[in-house]
Amino acid sequence: MPFSPTKKLLFLLGVAIFLLSGCFGKETPESRLYEVMEKAVKAEKQFEAQQDPLIELESKEKAIFDKIMGLGLKEYSQISTLSDEALDIVDKRKEHIELERQSLEQSREQFEKASVIMKEIKKPELKEKAELLYQTMKERYKVHETLYEEYMNVLEGDRKLYTSLKAKDVSLENLEDQVNTLNDFYTSILEANEKFNELTEKYNKEKLNFYELAGLMGKDS
């Protein structure tokens, strides 16, 4: 089919527009970093979803523990039944904390892409803020790893305690030692959790500062 001058002109115009759109549509490092950070946030949705169920389970388990402590060791049958209920809760808590960890790991994998993108940022002030963001988030992930390990220690300690309570020959001294160890673990968890929350707040503030300086406020993720 003959290619008319008009069609040829339209074709060339279309090619030019296509090429220009490729140039102007190319994302800046700042914009790409924004998308990486927002995807990392989305990856933590499952992490957020575990918080309320964990708090509820911890509350139920504490109520059971308090009830056991009020019975006395002679009430073996009731203590054994309640201990089984508590052990079931321990297993459920482990399921939620594992989901929480998986979510943070997915977020970490996504955020690691930022390390390459940051090197492409030219403006010194933006680069400095981006590096600060990256280091804060890395520390946050590291603290959560500590939090996870301490929580797993607690779960193992809880499991050991409730199993011991089911034994008829367990001594009060043995139980006291286990409870003291658990209290130490819980103290470590509270400290790690507080640090994690502080870093989360710090990161969110630094992120908004970076977005504002880079002109990314209001950008759709």
C-alpha cells in the first residue's frame, strides 16, 4: 500500500512524541526512591495486622496465669486444664509473631533497593537525607530482629513454665526461677519494642522531610 505524505508525517510525529516521552518520562532517582520506600511500607501491612491479635492473646494468657497463681499447687486438675489453654495461646502467639517477622523481612528486601538508587542522587542535601533515612531504617530492622529473638525466648519460657505447672512434683523454687527468667525476657522485649517505636517515628519524620525537600509531597505511590 502506498505510504502517503500525510501518513508519513503523522508517523514521524508519533515517533518523535514516543522518543520525547521516553526522555521526559524517565523517573528521577528521588522519585524511584520514593516508590521503593512506599512499597516497603505496603509490605508491612501484615506486620500491622498482627498487633491487635497479639495484644489480645497476651491479655488472655496473663488472665490464665493470674488464675493459676491464685489456685495453689494442690488444685492440680484445674491448673493442668488452664495450663493446656495457656499452651494453646502460646502456639497462637508464635504464629502471629512469625507472620510479623515475615512481613518485616519482605519490607527489608524491598527497602534494600534504596542503597543503589541513593548513589544516583546528585544534590548533596538530598543525598545526605536519603542516607540518613536508609541508616535509620536499617537500624529499625535490626532492632526488630532483636525484638523477635527476645519474643521467641519468652514463648519458649512460657511453654516451659506451663508444662512444669502440669507436673505434680514441680517445686515452688523451680517455678520462681522460671518466672524470674521470664520477667527478664519481658523487660528486654519492652526495651526493644520502645526502641523500635522510636526508630519508626524517627524514620517517618525523616521520610517526610526528604519528600518535602525533593518535591514529592502529594505524589501517588
